[in-house]
Amino acid sequence: MKKSIFLLLIIFTFSTISASAQNAVSQRLPANEKAIPKVVLSTFKEQYRDVLLIGWYSTHLTYWQNDYSSDWYYGWYGQRTVVVYTYQKPTYYEVEFSKEPGQVSRAIYNLHGYWYETRTQFKVLPEDIDNTLKSSKYVDWKVSRLKEKIESQGWPGEIYRFQVSKGLKSRIIRMDASGNFIQIREIDE
């Protein structure tokens, strides 16, 4: 009796995992530059001249907002369990590029060329932000390797996001370019 119940549990577990895997759909697919609408390409080229193009992707805004991409935030937020809706045709395009050595940027546009946001990974905090941290309660906290600058039409300026940690305590901090704290989010360890 115990063996049959155990066997049923194993079969149920594998069938559940198998069904979940079959429903998984990639939300960010590599795209050939020829498949990108001309208005998107021209908007990008006007906005970012003289950059090293890494690649184009067809994507969806839900993917971008939940940031499922290549482990940029898994270290900060952990694995996501959000349901992402799928669409028949791509409606957004993401481009990865490098403006300066050691930095990788990602920008997202809709199919009409409207720019939503650019996120850039960087290594060294700007001086104003670094000075603010040194004069705050986070002076002896460790700053994460992953740091990013977020630019968007909806914000008055650049926002810098990074993580600090000390012992078992961890925070995600958002600051503006002048070094003012915008948001501090406590992470449960």
C-alpha cells in the first residue's frame, strides 16, 4: 500500500513538472535586425549614436517589467513566480548595446518606436552617490557587484539601483544622480 501511494506521488510530481515545462514560453527571443521595424531602428540610432550593438530581441512589456532576462536581478529578487502572458506577434523590441567599455545597456521600444526605458549595468558608483553612502548609516555596508542606472521618460532624471548588505541584512537602494535616496527596500534573508 505504501509503495503504491509513493509511486502515485512520483507519477503526479513528474506529470506536473512535465506539464509546466510544456507551457513555458520564452518571452525574449533573438531577432534579426531586418525583422525590427524601421521606426524602431531609426529611433534607437537617433538616441544612441556611436554605440557597439550587441543584439536585438523581440519581447513583451510584461517580460521587461518583471525583468526575466539573463540573471540581472535573480541575485536581488530571487526566482520569479509571476505568470507572463504570451502574444501572437512581438509588440516590443529590446536592444542590448555598449556605450562605454565595461558597461552593458538594454533599451526597450514598442513597435511604433516609442522608447520606454534604458537600463545600464556599471561597476563604479558616481561620486555624489558614493559620498552620500559614506556619510550615511550604510558607510560600512558592502555594495553589490550588480549596479544599474535606469533612464526613462517618466522620471525627471537618472535613477541608480544597487544592493547593500551587512551580515544577514540586505537592502536595495534607489538614488538619484545627486545622491538623494529615492527608495530603500529591505530584503528578507
